[in-house]
Amino acid sequence: MYTDIHSHVIWGVDDGAETKEETFRMLREAVADGIGTIVCTPHITPGIYAFPEEKFQDNYSAANEWIKENDLPLKLYQGAEILFTDATPQMLRDKRIPSMAGSRYILVEFSPAEKMAVIMDALQQITATGYLPIIAHLERYSNIRTTDQVREIKERFQAMIQINARSLFRRQPLLRRRFFSGLFQEGLVDFIATDTHAAPGRESCMSKGMEALRRQFGAGTADAIERRPYGVILKNLSDKMVASFSNG
Ligand SMILES: [Fe+2]
């Protein structure tokens, strides 16, 4: 069973599912796609849009109840996909943003064309709050294009790297394919996730992505990545240093 650490499955809180029916359909699709654990990660844009925290809690609880009623082999956790803004560090310090399954890790994204220096500074600010970054869909950033850059990010900030499953089987330009090869050959990728939204073309595709990974980079690479999410997320659930999400 896969762990999907990036999913816009909870309805009514971002551009993911719009209705509970869509959420329920997506949960069934996740199970059919071989996923056993989902960290629900709605978009949060600190200082830009207010995040509907209460609605997220309510709809998350309702999704869990529905899973129970329907006896689905699926476990949900809370998280968020946080756009890094000037307001992000303070909101993290105030514990107003869910971390990944209550762990020290947060899932963070940047504007696709963000400058490398700005990304490095943001990662520095995140680690100064005591959280550690998981960089969402690393392949999306036009200024991160070499494995040396990625290694530096990982070493300096204990950052972890997430790639979208879809990027593994979608046609990619040659330079991107070379970059991917380097990332996997050097063991720099920590998570493959679906980043699933309700919209057509953005549905759950974990199995397809992992198959493509196996085909292109070998079973060993795929197996190592499959095992990692359990290690990181579940280990940190019992970490006494975890930051808890408060509604304050
Ligand atoms: Fe996302």
C-alpha cells in the first residue's frame, strides 16, 4: 500500500474537491490506486487568503466517518501544502498551519519561477522555526535544475524532496529527463505523491507513476522510495518534539 503525502482530497477548502461526493469518489479511487494512507494537504497561502480551518476540520472528520462506514482500508492524516510567503514563518511559529501528520515536517511550495536565492532564504527561515521542509513537486521550479543544487538544499536544510507521480510518465523534455535520472540515481528523491485534485487529468495516478519509476530506474529505486513515507511520517507521529496544529 502506498502512502500519498500530497492530496487535495478534502472538499471545500481549496481548488481540490468541491463537494463531499467528489471527496468520496476520490477516496475510492485512491484505494483502487493502491493507496493506504493519505496526508490531506489543502493549499494554504499565509497572509494572502485566510485558510478555512474549521471547515477543514469538519470535512476531514466527515471524510473519516465515511471511510469507517464504508469500511475502506484507508488512513487519513492532516497536513497542508504551504505557499511560502513573508507571513509563513510567523504562522508556523504560532502553530496556525498543520504540519505533515503532526510531525516536524511541512510540505512547502514556491512560485514556479522563484529565484534560487529566494528559495534558499525561505528554507533557512523555515528551519529557523524548528520545522523541516518537504519541497512539493520539485520538478516544477525552473531555477532548480541540477542535482548539485538539490543536494545542497538537502544537506543545508535537512529538506526532503517530493516529485509528482504524473511527472514520471508524462512526456518530458530531454533536459528534464536527464535531471530526473540524476535525482533518482543519486537517491535524492524522498517521496512520490499524486497531488491529486478532483479535476479530470489530475486524478490519482500513484500506481502508474511507480510503474514508470520501476521501468525507468529499476525496482530497487522504486522500493526504496515506497518504504520511505512510512518511515518519515509515521516515525514522527511518535516524536515527542512534534508540533501540533492548533486552531489558535
Ligand atoms: Fe498540490
